[in-house]
Amino acid sequence: MAYISQDEKKALTPEITKVLKKYGIKGSVSIRHHMTLCVTLSTGKLDLIGNWYEQQTKRRDTFGLLGEKPTYLDLSPHWLDSNFDGDCLAFLSELFDAMKGPEWFDNSDLMTDYFHVAHYVDVKVGRWNKPFVFEA
């Protein structure tokens, strides 16, 4: 069963902060439901939402149904390669690695519907009521 304590969060936060500083991004680290480590990005020098939107417009399976560019995103570590490129992809890959840390494991077996991970990771780019601010 996934679980992360406040002590584990404190141990992972310095490495997460290094990645954020390296790419000029500001964010906060929190825990949700004692099992998910969350990083919420508020401002930064990478246009994460613009890069995501650009990648989506290049895909054939969107059928032109994207609509307006969003003001926030909730990211999954499983789809980074197909949703980002360049510096944005490098940043998010490093961030997810830092969030997992050296003790992280995934012994899940999807065929038997068995999920066993050290803890889940979640990155939010902005919030529904406070958009991510790109500082060019």
C-alpha cells in the first residue's frame, strides 16, 4: 500500500528544490491522503502549458477539439514523452525522479489488479483558481 510520511517528504524536498531552482520554477511540496507526494508549480521560466498545448495540436488523435489553451494542468508521469519536449520534458523528468527518490519502488501487477508502490507522485502546473504564470 502506498504511503508517504512527513519525514519522507522532508528528506525528498531538498532534491526537489534543486530541480526547481535549476530550471527557474517556483513551487510547493505537499502530501495528499498520506499516499501522494504533490508538487504544485506556480511560476517559472519554462512555458509548460504552452509546450503541452503545442504538442497536443501536433497530435492526430485530438481531431482539432482542444479548444482554448488551459490555465492549469494535472500531470501524469506516464505520458511525459508524448506531451512535452525540449527543456520542459527534461525538467519534468528530473522533477518526477527527484520526487520518487532512491527508496521508491513499484511492484504493481496490472494483470491481477494489484498495485504496490512506495508512494504516488503528482505534479500540478497551476491551480484551477490560480493559473501558472510563465515569466519569459
